[in-house]
Amino acid sequence: MMLDPRITGRIQYAQDQHMPGMLHARILRSPYAHARIVSINTAAVPRDVVCLTRDDVTDLEPLYGPMVKDQPVVARERVLHVGDSVVAVAAPTLREAEAALEAVEVEYEEMTGVFDPVEAAGDSSPVLHESLDYPPDLRPDGRNVCHRFRLQSGLGEDGFAGADVVMEEAFSIAGAAHVPMEPHATLAYWEGGRLHVITGTQTPFNVRRDLAALFRLPEERVRVVVAPMGGSFGAKTFMRLEAVTAALARKSGRPVRAVLTRAEEFVTLNRHPARFRIRLGAKRDGTFVAKSVDAWWDTGAYADCGPSVCTKGGYAAIGPYRIPNVTVDSRCVYTNHPPAGAFRGYAATQGVWASERMTDLMANRLQMDPLELRLQNLLRDGDRFATGEILQDVRFADCLRAAAEMVEWGSDRKNKGLAVMLKGMQTPSRTGVALDIDAGGRVVVRSATTDMGQRPEPTQRALASQALGLPMEDIVVGPNDTDLVPFDTRTTSSRSTFMMSNAIREAAAELRRRIADRLEVASEDLVLDGEGAGVRGTPGRRVALSDLAGLRAEGSFATPGGLDPDTGQGVASSHWHQSAAAAEVTVDSETGVTTIKRLHTSVYAGQVVDRPGAELQNEGSTIFGIGTALLEAIEFADGQVTNGNLSDYEIPSILDVPDFTYDFVEGGQHAHGLGEMAVPVVPAAIGNAVAAAGYRMLDLPMTAERIVDARPAR
Amino acid sequence: MKIQVRVNKLPIELVSRTDETLLAALRRAGFQSVRLTCGIGVCGVCTVLIDGSPISSCLVLAPAAAGREITTTEGLADDDPVAVAFQEVSAFQCGYCTPGFVLTARALLAETPNPSDLEIRHAMAGNLCRCGSYLKITKAVRLAATRSRLDSN
């Protein structure tokens, strides 16, 4: 058996990329959360070390960012978070680069920082960004609020008048670290005025666009090659190391590689800490009448994709329920924390925690079975969600019932909890793909889907195989290089399998037409199989695929939509991610330690394309959810991360993971994304189970200390 | 300084400073399966076998490995039962931690040919997989154990 290069370790991640003459980069980072830079003195840096300061980027666009241009390549007048990049160096060895950082002198004048999103929006807070150019679809709103998403349906707040019972509660979710085992890594070089970047990214076309804008180049003069990633989970989205590495390469005239240290990972991009206040009104019989969601998202010093996080988390907190009157007010706020951005479970994790804990609190109040209360209110086929869109292909109840059954919900509810969610997919978005027949008679899939371990290669080969009728062995996936692949929005939000399946189907139909044209037969009469191309009913007429080398067909798929930021009306998602979880726990009343006795997730999978990949992604999602539920929180002290290493920041080890179960609800017309489905529901189900055991938890993570503090009075 | 070691059964001279880790020296010598992750010996990604025992190479100074037998996954035979089981079970996602798991599992099975699930979990507790492939990793180690036992019978 040929061993997989991931097993032998021979796979080349971005951090393993190498070029002759390459320099190694290191970054000098701010020790202050908020400070003015008085002076930067690099005189003591050795001559053969390239040193990049604010004075070296004055000819570039001053700021970049995927949604708000607010981030400089290196700090200009001020630093805005501990870990903000101030000076970057590149040297022949890492050791020399590290020594050079010691030789740089920076004088700071410390300023007051702000670390809470509600406080940051108040009148007495420092203003983090003086003047920004916001795009028209964002709603900056007062001090430090870079986006405010609002939704109203039905009578909104007035709808609570029709409720018999109204409950209100506050919830919080801590920031978390992605902890990809491979840190961020980028290699950049310039050749003939063209910028080449080899990088671990989920967003090659965003990176190309943003690099081109930053360096004031047409996009054709930027090439992004995506290396397989040693994990990402949202960490490697949008521009991270690419800008500073490219600027160092430009100044040095040499290839430059940057690889972050583990400590730097904790100040580069994290999950948004969030705070919610939820009001839920119901009739005495359990019918939901009105809900309001008030949410605050701490996006840190730079917005990154925070405005989209606050939108998606805002509507995710409504939950998959029929509620005639809804308001959402969700604010994305700058603070002096490190930036927060995309994180597996994208905003739904936070929203579902608040929403599904609230559902259980209401069930308690009404003295109803939490399963029955949910089933009574769940959205069904043809129902209208609060965004105004009509839902089709609805499986919430199937998922919820399957999960409940696995913990024997019907027998007793002691120490058990449930959760169910809806999560949107990136909408609008578009995907292109090309299928090439190469000289060896293989079909090459040209796709921008990036590889972070979710098995895109077998998935896309299987999709092309099904669509063309060719065996998997005849299909390969080409290199992921913006010079070679059609445009794709990005590999995020569990969208790629769904989007690519549609684009590949279209490309395959076109390729079949072109082959049929070449054979001068009708498309319906074309037969493709392991022997090549033939004609139905004419066994003599056959050509090998290698004789068709050079034929190429493209396919594309787009999902229109988007939400109005002021009313929340429109199309939030072209189709919905749907899942449920059930948990049974024991809680040690002395130590506060929660033990998961049973855990099941049930996920709407549509058509499963690559079963090992589907299973692995859902197992991984579940384990991410366990970490979020019980272990993971970035601890800050005045903006400084105090647990930025893998000893103090604990991710689940094999001993933290129980022998859990899951099932896929299969069917429907499409492949559905499966990359994140368990992440949001697992913490909420565990939280509801812990609550059923007598510990009324409102905040994530449910650490042993917090559980002890919530111990019921005896 | 120059350090004589055997890596994957071949004698090799590592060139290293005295204060450098074995991880850095091995990577410079071309053994790229050994990768830095936490740098403090808790994640197990940089695991190598030193005289058969799994060790975090980020914690070992290169000179301390002089004269020892080091195993990395570059030396895996194509029919290595642990590697084959990992592949058949698909016990990995991004693959970054996989060499460390495979080597730890090999060391476990050399000592304990018939481990219980709990023994597997305890042996693997020093290796972290952020993609969350633990269920399938346990399954792969179990499969490798079963096969090795059948072979030795």
C-alpha cells in the first residue's frame, strides 16, 4: 500500500515551503493594548537584516481588511492590541531574525484601553479608529461600533403584549483560540513585478484581491498558491501573514517565509467573545409569541469579518422556531483585544448557546418537557423564518427526535439536555470549477477549494466521477493556484461540498457535450467509462480519454441573497444547516467536574459524498463543541492573553472525549456541508444537561470552577 | 557540533549547536515529518522514538541524542501495520499530528501487544489532534493490534 503523505509526514504544508535564498521573518509586537508609538529606532539592527517599519509602506494603500479597511501592514501612529505588529524583520536564519528584534527600540506612550464591547460603545471610551471608510452595506453606529445588524418581524417588541409568560436572561460566551496544529505560515516572493504568495489560507481569492489593492496592482499581478493546511478552523481566513510577508519580500528582494510561534497564534485571530440578553414570550400552552435578541460581539482591534459574525450570530439566536414577532439588535464592537474572526461554528455557537439555554429556561417555567416545547415550535416545511424567507427541506424535528432517542429521553430526563439549531451558509456566494482532460487521459478538477484536512480531494473526485460516469481513478484534483483555478468565493461556512457539487455537475454536463461533439454524436448517446468514450449502440466507435486531451469545460454555481442590515429581511441562506444534539452528564458536586455519559448529534447531511470525510468532520465538530462547552476560554488581563500556550489553554485530549455517537439524516436533492454542524449544538445540549442536574449555567465555558459557584443551595 | 545518531536505522551526522533541540536538528537534516507546535512538550506533534520510546523532540537537546536510535515516520515501511491501519480507518484529517500518533501507537504496541481501549487512550493522551480524529485513531490502533497479534501467531 502506498502510504498517504499525511501519515509519513512527507506532505508539504505552508510552513515546510522553502526557496533558495529565502529569508526568515519575525515580527516585533506591541506589549501594550493601546499606546501611541513615540519613536522606532532600528539603528542597532545588523545590516544584513531587512527591517520593515511604518516608513517602508508609505507608498501602499494605508489599510486593508475583508469588510472594513482598518488594518495597517505594521502599526502607524498607535498600537491597538497586545500583539499588534510594529516592526517586521527578515534574516538569513531564524536565530538572526530573533536577535534583530532585540535590537529594535520602540518607545510607547501608553493609553487607556477598553476591553468590554458594551463599555467600548459608551461615550467615555477611547475611540480606536479615527476615520474609516465603511462600505455601504455596513452600519457603523456611534463609538467603536463597526456594524449594527437589526431585524424586525411581525410586531417586534410590541408582540410581547400577546404573551402569557415573558422571561429575560443574560448569557455570555468566552473568546476561544482555533489552535490549528500548524501555525500560520506564508512564503512570499516577487518576480518581474509580480507577487507570488504560497500560503495556508481558506480564502485565496480574498487574499489575492486584498494584496492587489494593498500593493496597488491589478489582480493578475498577484498569484496565490494554497498549501494544504495543518488545520485552520477559521483561523486562516482573509489576510493574515500575507501582507507583512509580501512587504518584507518587496523590501529585501528575496523570498521571505514567516511562520508564527504558538504564542503569536493567540494574538492573531480568535473567536468573538459575545454577550446576549434574550427575552422570550410564550403562551401558557408553550406557543412562542415573541423574542428579542440583544447581542454584543467583541471583535477586538480590527473588524476582520466581525460584521458578518454579528449578523449571522444575531439571526442564529432566534433559533429554528416559528415566532411571529422578533427583534434582533446585534452590535460588532472594536475593543483593545486581539482581533476576532471566523471560527468553526461561525457565530452560531454563541447564538445557539443563548437561544437554546433560553428555550430550556422557558420549558422549566412552563413546566413542560423541553423536547415537546421545541417540537411544538419548530419551523416546518413552508414556514417563514424571521428574515422573511420560506424554508424548504426542513429536517429540524427529524434531527431532534433522533438525538433525543439516543439518550432515551422518553424514559427519564434526569441530567439530560437537548439542543437544535439552524445555521446559515455564506450567501450570496459563487463558485466556478473547470474540468480538463490531460495528456494522460485523466480528468483534472480545477478548483479553489482549499484543503485543511476535510478531504476535499476525495470529495471532488467522487463528485466528478458521479457526474461524468468515470471511475475515481481517472480523476485527479489539480494544484490550488489562482493562476489555474476559476474564481470561488472561499472555503468557509461548510459551503464547498454543496457549491462544488452543483458547479461540477454543470461542468461535467458541458464536458460530456464537448466530447460528444468531438465524436459527432448526441450527448445522450455518449458513454463514458473506464475504457474512455464510446457511443451507445455502436461498440466499434471508441476513443481513449488521452485522445481527447486539451478538452476543457467550465461550470459555475451562484447563490443570490443577503439581508438588509436595518430590517433583517431578505435571504440569509440559500439552504440551511440543521442539526440537534442530546447529552447526558453527571456533575461532581464537590469538584464541579462534568462527565459526559452520553452524547449524540444528529445532522442533516443531504447526500453524503465522501463518507469517511463526513464522519471525520462530524466527529471533529463534536469534539470542538466539547472543548467549547467545558474547557476553552482565552483569559485576558487588561488585554494581555494570560493563557497563551497549550499547557494553560486546554484543547480536548483523547481522555476528554467520551465514546459519543451521531447519525446523518440523509436524503434530499443536494450534498450539504458537514464541517460545523455539531459545534453549536453540543455546548447547548451539555449546558441543558448540566442545568437539569441542578446547575443553572448561563456562561460558556462551564468550567469546574463556574459549576462549583453555581452549586444549588442545600 | 557534530552528533552521530542513527535515524530510521541509518547512521547520520547531525550538525547542531549545543543549545539546539533535536527537533530543529532533525528538521534541518531533512526530516520534515517532525514539526514544531507547542514547543513545551504537551502536544506530541514532534514525537520521535528514541530507542523505541516516544519523546517530544522539542524538549530534547540535540547532543543528548548522540549514539541513540531515532525513528521518524519517514522510515515507515509501506506495510507498517500501524500506518496501514491509520490509512484504512482514515484516522486523520489535516495530518499534522498523525506522525506523532503513529509513532506513539507503535511504541504502545511494542510494549503492550493487546491493549484495552483504556490503555490505548492513556498511551495516546500525550498527543493532541485538533481536527478531532480520536474515535478513529482508537479504532486504528485496535485494528493494528489485532493484525499484529494474528501475524505473530
